[in-house]
Amino acid sequence: MKSNLSYLILGELVRLIKYKIHLVSLLLLFLWFVILSIIKDNQLFNQFLPMILSVDATMMAILFIGSILFFEKSEQTVSTLLVTPIKKRHLIESKIITNVIHLTTTSLLLTLLFVIIRGIEINFIILITALILSIWLHSLIGFFFSFLTKSFTSMLVFLMAYSLLLMIPTFLKSSNLFFTNALFDYLFLINPQYAVSILIEASLTSKDVLLPILAYLSIILYIVFFSLVVVYPNYQKSAIKQSGV
């Protein structure tokens, strides 16, 4: 079964190239690099880098999973895979693992560039684990959005709504514009966007220990919930419905 999963992951990596998703990532990486290079103030830079990494690990994770699923739908490849002896969970996990490899690589490349250029200090253990968990969670959310929608455009509407509802409060909290009471530091951990931002910021600074630990726990609980309750039980039913099998 491990070989089946490895084969599926390899196929998904090839599909990234086929659909030119890797080119989108490289263009986005270049854009982020240019934006961050323009920022000379270190304090402002230290605010923007975690924000950009958070966007890659959340919004882009949802977007790339959604695009792959709808490309598959247009090619009718899901219906073929559903009648094979491959475990359905491997079909899900291969996409998630590919997304993790793909987005973690580009995020680390961006970070390494500024470690070399600007000499920033990064705790790579915290950063890598934060990226992996965040991309895994938001890949699951990408599956969920694809279950609810019939087209890529409608999935983008869900993505924008998710962004507005969760990213804006996170930005306001992180910028100390609103929700400045210390109690909100912990209450906001129900927001996965905020939990991700806490972990990525923790890779740059080590001001607190408890908050990042709780952020890890929050993300892991969301992963367990979306895996066991939302995605795994409904993947086959949704795939059959959308492929018309």
C-alpha cells in the first residue's frame, strides 16, 4: 500500500507540472521576493514575512487543492481511480502530501533567500512543522469547499468568504489595532488563520511558549475533525456525484 501511495504522490507531482501550477508558484515566489526586497525597515519586514508565509500556507493551499480537483473533474480521471483497488484515503492523502511538498518547498526557498540576503534568524523546526500542519489542514478545507461547489469559480467565492471572515480579524489582532486584551490571544486560537500566524511568528521570535503550543493543538484538532468527520467519509460520495459515475 505504501508503494500505491508513493505512486499516487509521484503522479500528483507530475500533474502539478502538467497543469502548470508550479509556474504559478514560481511567479508568486518572485512577486513575494520583490515585495519583501523593497521593504527596508526591519520591523515592517518582520511583519510582512510571516503574513506572506501565512497566505501561502492557508489560502494557496486551498486554492491549489481546489484547482487540482476541478482539473480532475474536467478530465474525468476520478471515475477511473474509484474503480481501482487503491484505498480512497490514499487518493486524498496523495494530494495533501503533494500540496505540502510543493508549498513548503516554495515557502522555505523564500525564507532561505532572506536568511542569506538579510541575515534574518529563523527557527526552522518551528517553521517547517507550522507549514506542514497548516498546509495539511487547509488542503482538507480545500476538499471541503470542493464538496460544496460545482465549479472552480464558486469555490473561489467560498475561498474569498473564508479569507474575509478569518484573515481580516487575524490581521487586526496581529497588528494590535483591535482585540488587544490578552484574553483574545487565546480566544482567537479557534481561528485557524490566527493559529497559523502565531506559529509562523514563533519561528521568528520566541516571546512566548504556551501560545505556540496551544496553536499547534488547535491546528491538530482541526485536522482530526476535517479528516474524520468531513473529508474522508464524504470524498467518495462527492467524487461519484461530480464525476457522474
